[in-house]
Amino acid sequence: MYPEQLISKYDALKASRKVWESHWQEVADYILPRKNDITRSATAGEKKGFTLFDSTGPHSNELLASSLQGILTNPATIWFELITGDPAIDDLDDVRRWLQKQTRSMHRILNNSNFQTEIHEVYLDLGAFGTGVLSIEEDDDKVVRFAARPLGEVCVDENNKGVIDCVYRCFKWNAKQIVAEFGLENVGRAVKQAYEKSSNDLFEIIHAVYPRSDEEKAKGRKASAETFPFASVYVLKQDKHTLKTSGFREFPYAIPRWTKVSGEIYGRSAGMTALPDIKLVNEMMKTILKGAQKTVDPPLMMPDDGVILPLKTQPGGLNYYRAGLQDPIKAFGADCRIDFGYQVMEDVRKRIRDAFYIDQLQMAQGPQMTATEVLQRTEEKSRLLGPVLGRQHSELLRPLIDRVFGIMLRRGLINPQEIPQVLRGRELDVEYSSLIAKSQRVTEGQAIMRTLEASKFFVNADPKTLDNFDGDSAVKHIARIFGAPQEMLRDGVDVQKLRKGRDEANEASIAQQQAAATADAMGKVMPAMAKAKEAGMV
């Protein structure tokens, strides 16, 4: 596309989301005040959240973001597994060992990068705005580099399948930053002049990422970034000048949405659901603060004559009035029922916490629970959060894993010679092993254990019923359910060798015992036969 076309496309996308911006601004004011610069300009270092009187909304959003990070992308555990989707192939020992090796390598790369800090910002945006933006780029030192982009500077568009595949990001840089990134020979005239003057004036830059058409791919040079599936174009908006044109092999953004209404592109959030209650509790808090102030420092009533001014309201202050005056100084309106106000506020706060799933995500306080109770509570969480987490799997985690795996492959971090032959030319799939996913698998494991437990009676009555169970398959399946590493299990070939050696050893031992018994018997028979021969009996 030409610069004019890209700028026109960005302006059209920005105009179409105008209604969203006012909504996001209100949400940010009450839930995420440090990002409340959607429709207004903010100065670096200025105070945020000065309109808030109650922190239930921001605190609930922070708890939701922290819970999502612990459930979906916990850095302490491997939260995904590479698979092929074909059980017959996934159960092969060498395939499973190689897939687990690449999974651990990818998890280590994510933890060594800035992924955990940036993904937390994405979760905060998800809970507040309903849409998060995470860019995934290659890095010379850390392999990958992540950045949570502010929603206010990003416009997105969907394809015919409802998948976001087009991102236009508009940001501001000064001349020094632009020249350092793109080179002095590639910038426009205005930027060169500002750079020579060492000016700090900011220039708007549009970074467009969109799928290339077949015609664009054909025009590009072979074996170059101009033929990659996704175009990457930087345009200086003021001069309508192209700064850089390149491309990506995978879509470099993961843009999750909390929930989505049919026909809309941007997501809706838990914060939007709770916004009326959050605004209500803020107004209630203002009223209660006024009542508390009146209770602590109430207005005074006194007669219009007979009191010597000025009135002293500090502790220990003495006020004089004429002797015999029937109307002394007394408090007015000091009997405010702020306790009732707090009771009503607590009900509203609970509705806010429920909208952010706080009570469902946190373990209930109380006496120590049994393992069965913990499992049941985890199953309840899985049912409640299943629809929401399913969208995060498809829109956040899967694009992220595909992008990182592609970068690892191009950087030589995956040895092509080690890839099992059966996997060559086959696309890989992803199976998620987050805490919620693991709890669902544990339920399956519990079903297996209960089946074996219930079968004990029949096995004791007739040991032949054990023939119904395939012990080898059961052990492998249980190990897979509980996430046991493949290294702790022997290969099928090694198991067969071990069993064959054990059988041969048993056969040799039996043969040796039989030979010993035969020799012992012969040792007893031969003397008897010798005596019988001497006696003439033989």
C-alpha cells in the first residue's frame, strides 16, 4: 500500500472506534486510572485517580489480573504442551520426549524474557477494557521481546473468520528516536530539520501490520521480507513518507478479548459489567465521608445573641455566653447513621467482586479442607471460568506459542536433525496444562483410580478379570494426565528388552534348579543301584 492509503485506512479505523474511546475513558477513570489518557492528553508524572473515593474497582481488577497470570501463564510451571493431535503419534516415546524437550525450552525462553511483566499489563487491560494488545518481536539477546501496547494507540480489524489480522498502531517519537531506528537517509524532510536542530518536537508514526495479498507477494523480491505473509510498514504521518517496509512470517500480535458481542471487533470486559456499581460505590463513599465528617466535627447551633465570639472548636476550647441564657451551644446533625451506609456499600462491593470473579478465583477462608473439597472447588472454578479462559487460549496463548516457536526455529534453537521422522512436514498443535486444565485432567485421573478401586472385589474373587486391563497403557495414560516427564518412563523397546532379559533369567534359573534337582536325585539313586548290583539284584 502507498502511505496515503495506510493513513486513510488508519483514520477510518480510528473513526469507527470513536464510541469505544469514550467508554474506555470512563472505565479507565474508575478502574485503571494510570491509563486514563484515552481521550485526554496526559502529562508525564501528573496525578492519577484523583476522582476515586473507593478502591474496590481497581483492586478487584488487579486481583483478577494476578489470578489470570497464575492460572494461565504461571512462570513456576509449564502451562502448555506441544502435541500433534494424533494420539497414535503422541504416544510414541521418541515423539513425546522430543515434544517435551521443545516445550521446556520454549518455557525457559519465555521466563528469561520480559514476558511475565508485559503479560500482566495485558491481563489488566483485559479486565478493564476487554481487549489487550501484546506485540511479539525477535530480540538479539533474549530471543523474543514482548510489549503490552496501550489500547488507545492501536486500531484493529478482523478478517472474514472473525480473527484479528490487521493492526494499525499510531505513536509519537522525537527526531532523535526516529533517526536512531530508521536511519537519517530514510526519514522525511521535517524530521531531518528537527534532528539537525536537536528539537524535541514529536512526530506521529503509523505502524501497519496486515496480511499481504497475492499481488503484493508477487511484486516483492524473492527470499526477502517483502514476500512474507504479513506486511510491516512504518509511515511518517506528517510527511506521508514511508520509513520502512518489511514483513513477518507470523502475525506479530496477540490480541485477546474478554468477551465479544456479535458484530463488534473490540471486546467487552468484567470492568464494563461492574462499572455502574463502581460508580455507585464511589458516590456512596463521598456521602458517607460527609456524614462521618459531620459526626466527628458536627456543625454547631448557638443563639444569635449572648455568645462571645470567636467560637473556639479545638479540644479544650472555652466559649463564654451570658449567664441565664436558655439556648446553649449544641451540635446539629451529629447523629448520622454511617454504619448503615457501610452495610449498603458492602453489598455493592460484593457485586463488584463477583463481576471480577474474585470469590471464585480465591480459595474460601475457613477450616482446613480435605483433598476432596479442594478438588471440588477447583472443578467449580473450571466450570465458571471455562468459557472465558477458552477465548484466551485461542486468541492469546495460541498465537503467542506459534510466534515464539517460529522464532526459535529460525534462530537455530531447534535442531532439525533431532526432529523425529514421523513429525517432519506435520503441523504441531498445543495442549494447555494451566492450573484449570490440570484440574480437569486430575478429574479424569481420579475416575481411573476409582475404577481400579471398585474393581478390587472382582479381582479378588476371580484374578482372571485383570485380563480386562492393559497395565502398560494405564501407566502411560496416568503419567500423561498428571504431567510426568517422559524421561522417567522407559521406552517401549527398553521395556521389552528388560522383560525379555528377566524371562530369560527366570528360565535359566528354573533350568538350573531342575538340573540341581536331577543331580541330587541321581546322587541318591546311584548308590542304591550300586548296592543292589553288589547284592546280585541287578
